[in-house]
Amino acid sequence: MCGPLSGWIISSDCTMIEKVKRYFDDEIRKHPSCFLDDRSASNFLVPSESYARALLGPTDRGLRVLEIGAGDCTDSIALAGSTNHVWAIDIAATRLARAQKNIHAACMTDRILPICMDAHHLAFPDNTFDLIVGNSVLLFLNKEVFLRECYRTLRVGGRAIFPNESMGHPVVQIRRWITRRLRERESITRRVTLEFIELMLEKFKGGSHREFYLLSVALAPFVPRFGHLRVVAALLGLVHRIDACLLRLFPVLRKYCWIAVIEVRRDVC
């Protein structure tokens, strides 16, 4: 295959993939998503989700879209719009069973196809998709293997966007290891790093990334319950602005953020 990812080392841990499958067969919670367009005071992630929506731009243009880790297909329904066709893949069959019901309820069975599939082995021809979207999926995948598949299946000029990818913020990482449920999930994750994000853009020869939530992470536990209070909302807005200023003045701090929004583009090889 022609392309900048052809030199990446390819190795897939089947044991880890099976652990991820078992985890998501039991996991029923809906992960935060920019497609929910939740701008309420109780949503701490408004800045990163708003940025991700702006980055996606107008997508209802008759596109061929692949959603990775589609789950219940709520996001796939949003991605389908009125003209797009969406292939929605997930490794967990139980999640796709719920997806079937949601797709039928939305009357979109003709434009959304849910498929149980391992994202490391995309069963699609080269140059198939205009857009690939994966919400918080990179941390559960062998990134090198998966991104090579993204490059292969994207059309020239196509984009892959990964909103809400979780990084190794020190404070958040401590919480992950002291909370039993989060500790269980941590055993199957491979956190996104700034170094790897920059390597992604280098290999694809195009794209962008932006990181969010540095000092503001300290307020995250309080926002769902107290975000509606004017003083909390004002404080949160102030700390978000301080974060943005610090990250602009001291780019090295981006590696300590919580969330990254990543876009890569396939240019002519």
C-alpha cells in the first residue's frame, strides 16, 4: 500500500481485544459525545465538544461515513443526517442489539448499517469512506494497526476525527486507579499521548489537534451537581479561560491535559 503508514509496526494483541469486547458487552453507559449537543451547565465538557462540532463542520453532504465504536448508534443517527450513509461498527454485539432498535425507531435502516467488527481489521475496500469518526476509541485500540486501516479505507481528501480522546492527566489518572470500576477499565486502555498525536499528523501528512482541561479538572467532580449555580458557572468559565491562556503560552503543558480532539486527513500519497 502506498502511504505514510506503511512503515508502522503491526501487531495485534488478541487477548486484549477479547478483554475490551467483554468490557463493552457489559458496559451500558452512554459515553459523553459532541453529537449530543449538551450545552447545559452540568456538562463539564462543553468547550471540547463545541470545538469538535465546529471541526466536523457541515457533514450532511451525501458522505460515506464510518463510525468506530458505534455503541447504540445515537451518534450514527446524528451523522446520517438526511443524505449520508453510515457504516456503524462495534466489537460488542450487545451494544449493536440496542443500536438496531434505535435505528428502526429513527426510520434509518436504509442508510445506517450496524456491523459487529474488530476495528483493527476493517472489512472494507481501499478508498471507501469520506469521513471516519470514533468517539473515545483510540484508548481501547492498538493505535498503529487501527490508524493504518483508517488510512487505507479513507478516500483521498477524506478525514478521520477522534473527539474526546482521553489523555493521562496526573490528577485524573490517580482517580482512575483508586476507583474500582475505573481501575478495571484502566487495565484495558492505552492512553493517548501528545507525542503519539503529533506522530499521527506526521504520518498522515495533515490534520490538527487541540487539548483541553488542565487546571479546570479540579472542578470536574462538582459541575454535574452544582454547575447550575451562578458562582460555580462563573468560576468554571474563568478556569477554562486560564487553561486556554496557559496552553497557548506554554505548549509543553498540553501533554498534561485530560482531553484531546484530533483530526487527520488523507492527502494524495
